[in-house]
Amino acid sequence: MQEIPGDLKFMKSHEWARVEDQGTVTIGISDHAQGLLGDLVYVELPGVGDTVKAGTACAVVESVKAASDVYAPVSGEVVAVNEALADKPETINEDAYGDGWLFVVKPDNLAEELDELLDPDAYAEQLEEDES
């Protein structure tokens, strides 16, 4: 079982959200998800200035096995994307919770949407249920 950082919130579809000091939210996919996908070869991210809606697909990660939609954990405006992933998508495999982040959102309704997400313990329980 991989380590799940305590400062993150998760979607059941394996995206994570980290609230930053300035109120923005950094988003990525979990270590579990990248492990299921295998070696990532391509990432398609939203553009800066795009609006994303919680629960809707807004990015794609492709591995040698499959392509998978990435869903937004929170709604808001995309204020940054991890451009380094264009040349090195395997960064997500190497550091899913660090350098492998996907994009940053300035949230519209953070408190309410964060309540909809799983805390690390609930996410770990979900992973155990999925494996049994």
C-alpha cells in the first residue's frame, strides 16, 4: 500500500486536490491511479484561463495500456498547468503527489466542494474495498 499524503482530498475516481496557502487548488492523479495505468506516455491538460466544473472530465492521461479521463475535484478557473509533463509525462509515475501535479485551479466554491471529497482515510478505505 502506497503512502497517502494527509493534506490531500480525493475523488473516488482517484484524482487528488491540495489546497494551497493562497487559496488555489493543485490537482493531480493518485499514486494508485498511475500504478493502475502503467507507464504514462502522453498528458492532455486544460488551458490556462479555461473553466473546469467539479466532477467533469477536463484532462486526459494516456499510458501504454489505456487513456483515462481526469475529472476536476473542484470548479473554477485554471490558473497554471504543469507544462513539464508535455515532454516528460512519466513524472506522474515517478512523483504523483509532487512534481507530477497536473494543473492549478482558482476555485469558485471551495468549502462546499471540498466537503464532497474523500479525506485520506476514506480514500484508503475505498482502495482496500476495491482490492477485495
